[in-house]
Amino acid sequence: MCCSADSAACAQTGASARRLDRLRAACADAGIDAFLVRDTSNIAWLTAFDGVFDDESAHALLVTPCAAVLHTDSRYADAARAAAADGPVAVDDARKTHAKFVADALADRCDAANAEGDAPAASLVLGIEDSLALGEFRALEAALAEAPAEVPRLQETSRFVLDLRAVKEPSEVARLRAAQAVTDAAFAHIVAFMRPGMTEREVQIELEDFMRRHGAEGLAFPSIVATGPNGASPHAIPGATRLEAGQCVVLDFGARACGYCSDMTRTVFLGEPDEHLRAAYEAIRQANEQVEAALRPGVTGKDMHELAERVLADHGFAGKMGHSLGHGVGIDIHEEPNLSPRNPHPLVPGNVVTVEPGVYLSGEFGMRLEDFGVITHDGFAVFTQSTHDMVII
């Protein structure tokens, strides 16, 4: 179980207050007076609301030094107010555009500041996410220009909230573990279910149905089931291809539970694998396990990716991975930080990452072995409990 009603509500209120304080501190360091959040996952993280948000981009969160107001509409207002309770986030469902809501709120703030003799309105800087759609940006510019106050200066930010989200709190780690428990159970089930002759799609349907019936509120992403040569495409889409004896099957899947994602990949063998398949599997297993043993604060994503590449090369599979070694996981399936040749930044305690080395031989087969876990003060705690031993059906 991830949470129970009253204690969970209290804990989430505290989580929201801490996260908003972290955002305000980052804004102060960047010279930003107010911050507009439109990304729904960022809003979900900052508010710590459960059971409010879906996939629709219907919300805006305005954060100032003294307030945080969620602007939403009547479809979500009751749930948002129930989740807000006595917490630090107010809810406004006035029937106006998000741009008009922001302009009115900042005008009111400027009026109050002027009345109290504080800094002039012209000094106000409004931070915005670089993911804000161009149309919304233009609408925001227009609404601010029409407001009865000096126009704030808009300051674009990059990964401003995403970088805060990259360091997970203990409560988030507990939710990630809960999501992975569903995923581990699903793997045990699907291994007992799948047989040669089934289609990839049949296996996918059973896998996803099991997760939904055993604790998942949804899927972290559409599951990958790829057999034989299809496995050489890392993001293959399951279809009508039938599983055949002598092949391996890549299973990449995850549950969404308690608002957070899991992500794992296992490669299953249909009958005794030949020596080439065994050699490839030993290569990805060694790459996975050596990286997990090396993960700790201070190493970089680039370090870990290069370690995996060296191990694969030592086993005769140089250049056969093709993708980055891993990525962050949280509310979204892909978050910061990345285990990538493009990430020179040191990992820190609280970072949650996947480790997913793979070998892909076009026209023959592909395989991948993926766990995920959290960077601790002295190493790496793996959430995934499913075996690394070869699974042969």
C-alpha cells in the first residue's frame, strides 16, 4: 500500500510546502519574483495532490513568495479543493484563461505592493517554463500588456522544476518501490503465462491487464513485447508476430502506482538458447551488474554509460547498444538525471535512475536487462527484485 487517507493527506501537505519552498529558493537565486507552472507533472509534484490530475493540460500554478494558487476548471475544482485541504496551495476555478488569471493575480500583487510602499511593479520578473507552447506564450504576453499594471519581464527557464524533481524524497521512493512491486509480480505472472505460438500482442494484453488488476492505476508506458528479430528494435511495437522456440523475447514494461512509475526490462528465452544468445546475455548482465556496483554519489551519467560500453565491448559487442544507459524515473517515465554520454554532472543521493544495457543485432535478435533504483549516500539501492538469471521457458 502506498498511502492511507488522513496520514497521507498530512504527509502530502508537508511535501507540498517543502517543494514550494525549494522552488521559491531557486527563484530567489535566479532573481525571479513569481513563477508560472503549466507542465502538469510539475504541478502534480509541487502540489503533491493525489487523485486530481489526468493527461489533460488544464491547469496553471502561480507561485509567489507568499502564495501558491492553482487555476483549474470545474471538472477538477472539487477534487483539487479536497486535496488542498488546509495545505499551502489555494484553488481558483474562475472562468477565465490561464493567461488572464496570471495577469489579474500579478496586477493585484502589484497594487498591494504599491499600497505598502514596496518595490515598484516594473521590477517584477515572471519565470516561465521553456516547455510553454508558443500560442500560450503569446496569449500571456497579450494579457499582461492589457493588465492595469506595469508589464512584468518574462524570464524563460530550462529544467527549473525538473532539476528539483530529480532529487527524490523518502515518500517518493516509497511510491516508486510500490510501483515496482506491481511490475515484479507482473513479470512472475507473464513468465508462467507465455508460450511459443502466442503473438506479441497477446502477451502484451495479458501483461498490462495483470498490472491493472494487481495494484496499478495505469501504465507507465505502452509495454514492449518483441520476439526474435523484432527485439533488435529497442522500442518495437507489439504486433501479430508469434513467439517461436529458440528465440528470445524482450519484455519492457512498467506500472503507474501511487502517482509514480516503474520501469523494468527482462529478456526471456523460449527453449535452451544457443551460445551466441548466451554470450550476449552474459554481456548485458555483466554490464548491468558492474554499473550497479559502481553507482554512488559523485560519479557522472557519462562515467556510467562509458563503463557499460566498455563491458559490452570486452564481451565482443562493441557499439551494439546504441542508446543511453539509463534515465531518471518519477511521476514521469523519463525524468532527470540521465546515464548518458551527454551528462557530465555528478549524481547525488536521491537520484532515481534506470540501468538498462542492451545488445541489438539487426535481423537476428535484441536483448536488454533493466533495473531501477535510488542513489544512496554510499551506493545504489535497487528497487527491482526480479532475477538476473536466465529465464528459460
